[in-house]
Amino acid sequence: MKNSDMERRLCTAIVLSAGQGKRMGTTVQKQYIELLGKPVVYYALETFQKSELIDDIIMVVGKGQKEYCRREIIERYCISKVSKIVEGGAERCDSVQNGLREIGHEGYVFIHDGARPFVTQEIVERVYQAVCRYPACVAGMPVKDTIKIADEEMFTKETPNRSLLWQVQTPQAFSVPLIKSAYEKLADSQDIQVTDDTMAVEKMLGRKSKLIEGSYENIKITTSEDLEIAEMFLRRRK
């Protein structure tokens, strides 16, 4: 399906950059660590900046980081699509909700981890094509390894069918009313924890999300080893 065959609706990208990155073992948050001379989060912002499908970007940052991000990232690298910079919350879901509150249209929203620098125009295009048909979509890839479910004593309990397992990535895209509804219900709940946005939709609204092919290179930088892999990917691209 071509873009011309569909009604063009506004698309906002929320780029999450409020994580602490404790597993990285550095004093600098992982999204601000330099990757070949530029902060990790720059690369995702650049992709959304260049995308013809993304109309604006909301950047969610850590407490007290708004001015730093404006000066050292947005202005320095001319990311003109960033319409708002907001502070995140204690958990990822709080940061997402803070970003969602800033969206005033009923189009689509792409929620992306700032620590995933290798989102591409092709991934954005595939996810956009999908969210125009399905109100909840997520980029991901089939797992390569056999996965084990462990019991409380760390013995193997179960082996799921590998052909049905995917590793979920971002961006995760939704119709704005759908994802806002899910997070509003989540905010009223005291005992439900979610680790990504599709889980919020599943738990709070009982809605499934469509899996869309991402890329095995679309990694999330979490440890120092990930940073080394990311540098290799980036050098190969250049």
C-alpha cells in the first residue's frame, strides 16, 4: 500500500531520553555517551528529522536536562522538528505519559528509545504503513536463540516454541487516542507494571499489537559491550 492510497495523518515521534543507564557503568547517561563523536540519541533524532512521515518530535529527558538537551543536542545539530522537550518520570511509563500529554492531534505517535541509534527510514516507513491499518504496531525481529523459562530456583521450566518468539524493539506506533487511553487507565492502576507500550495496550485495553520487521542492528545500547557493537555498525555504514 502506497502513502498516496491512505489519508495522511499527523505523526509525532516521542524520543525517550530520560533513562539512567545504570548497567552501562558510567557517570554519563547512555543516551548522551558519544558514538563516533556524536551522542547516541542524536542518531535516532536524525532519522526522525529526515523522515517525510514524521511531523514533529517530542524529546523526553531526565530531570534538569532540558536546557542541556536544547543547547547541546537540538540546537547544536539543528534538529528543527523537536517541538517540545519535557522531563520524564520515575519509570519509563511515566516518561511516555509525560510525552503523550503534549500531543494535541489524533493522528499517530511513534514511541522510540533514545538509546536505539540504528532506527532507519525503512523501519519508520514499514511501521507507518502498518499503523495506518492497525492501531497498535511494534518493530521487532524473530529470536535466533532457543529461549528457556526458568523457575524460582533457576532450573529450566519450559521451552517456548522459538518460531513464535520475537524480540521487541522500537519504534512502537499507535493511534494517539488508543495509546492515550491505555496510559490513562494505567495511571489509575496501582498494581500493574509494564515494560513497554504494547504491554500497556495489552493489559489495559485487551488489544493486540501487530509485529513489524525491524532490524537485527536496531539494538538498544545498555552495556559497554553494546557500545562497541554500535561503533562497529556505524563504521561499517560510513
